[in-house]
Amino acid sequence: MTDAQVARLLRDVAEALRAGLPLQSYLTSPTTTLTMPTHQRELLHATIESGASMTTAFHRLGVLTAVELSLLGAGEKSGNFDAALDAAADGIERRRKARLDTLKGLAYPLLMLAAAGCILPLPLVVTGGVAAYLSKAVWLPLVVGLALVFAVFVVPRLRPGSPLRSVPRAVMYRVPVVGASLRRGGHARFAQTLSSCIAAGLGMHEALAAAISAADVPDIAARSDEILETLHRGGTLTEAVQASRAFHPRFIARVAQAEATGRLPETLEELAAAEEAVATRMVRGLVIASIGLVFLSVVVVIAIGIITGFQGYLGSIDAQIQMAK
């Protein structure tokens, strides 16, 4: 299932629960679950019929992360399962939007890189022929094209814990500028999701679990147990955020001020907007730098072509002079 399909599934179940329809009755009827894939409906129904919890049923589907399952478990225990389902769906949709925004931001630099791969070997057309040029020029555009196809069509259909999802993401987080932009975007999703969950009436533990899931930042996810445990021991939200060791001092200070003044949802919204603005500026800077790099590459290729041609011209004149002698 794609992220969009998983979010839709969670929202459908939440809507049924809010309408007062028992989950077993909802899953038994094919007409009330027309939008749900048959396999998922049958698996959920069989798991719940066996006496397992609703969180266990979703766990067996294999479409949610550990943090999302933790959120559902907390919601089920507190009696806010429908709100937890909505919060998990919100997190998945924000994560999906962030991935699409990242792809949009990286698409132009990647296309410029592919263009550079076609431009740089151009002198080979003169010195070695078209076959020699194609043998060098085809590889970089091919790799870029395959990477884009993988990111757009394959990644959304992978399971949350698949190495084909986690490994490329971990690599991107280590790339200068790109990684910093992804982290600031993740901080924005964290703040936005936390604000929405608090405003919706979810408990702080459930809200924080949803925010961790929506952020989708490896540094935060790796310390999710420590973050939630800090809150469980009676710590403040500020202390839980500090436990992640992922947020900059200004972010933490604003959260502490909001807790002290009772303006947590409003401040988190402001933080989300500020972090998103920083991430956007970083992506724009990357695009501008890539344009400059490609332009410089074109200038270098043209200069090499001119110099090579001029040298050839001087060589031909010298040869004619020698023949005349």
C-alpha cells in the first residue's frame, strides 16, 4: 500500500468509529468498506475476531511504523482511538507531502546534473566520434532517471521499515545542505503535528508520538523511546524535546516559553512556519548553486572546445608552412 492509501484506510476506520459503528460490524460488511482493499479488510477482521486489540490488527498489516503503532496503542488505552487514527493519518500525509516537496526541490538539480553529463563529453564528438560521445554521456542521465523513477514510483509502495526506504533516506540526511534542509523540514512537521494533536484534544503522550512519526527524522526516531519515556516519568514537553538532542536551542527555548505561558499550540504553529521557511531557503539555495554549477560547466566545455579548435587551426597552419618549405 502507498502512504496515501494507508492514510485513507486510517481515516475510513476513524470515521466509522465516530459514526458509532462497531469495528467488527464495519469490517464484516463489504458495502461499508468499499474503499478498503479486500485483503486488508479480511486481515483486520480476522485479527480482531481472534480477540486481539485493534493496534495488533494494524500491526499485522505491516503498513505502520513503530511510532505510529505506539500512537494507536496509546489512543486505544485512553479511549481516543479515532483521534489517534486521525493523528497517525495526518502524520503520514505530512510525511508524504514532505517527500514530494523534497523531490520537487531536488528534481531541478538532478536534471541539471544529467544535462551536465550530456554537455561535458561534447568535445568527444569532434575527437572520437558520436559513438565515443554516447559511451560517456549516457550513464549520468540514465542513473538520474532511474533514481527519479525509484523515488516516485517504488518508494511510496515499500513497507515503512524496508531498507530500500530507510537507507536512501539516511544517505540523503548525510548530504550537506540537503540533509540540513530535510532536518529543518522534519522539525516543521514535528511542531505542526504536535500543535494539531494538542488542539484536537489528544493526550501529550499520543500527540508527541504522532509528532515523532510525522517528523520522519532519523535522529529523532532513533531516540523516540527516550523522548516518550521522559514524558512518562513526569518530565515536561521541553525536557522531552531536549532528550531528542536534535533541535536547536532557539526551538527548545520557544517550547519552554510556550509551556510557561500556556500558548503551546500557537507557538508550535509559529515554529513550524519558521522551520519550513528555513528549509525552503536551503532548497532554493541548492537550486541556484546547481544552476551556477551547470552554467560554469557549459562555459568550461565551450572554452575547451574553442582552445582545442584554435590549437588544431594553428597546427594545420604550421603543417602547411612545413610543407611549403
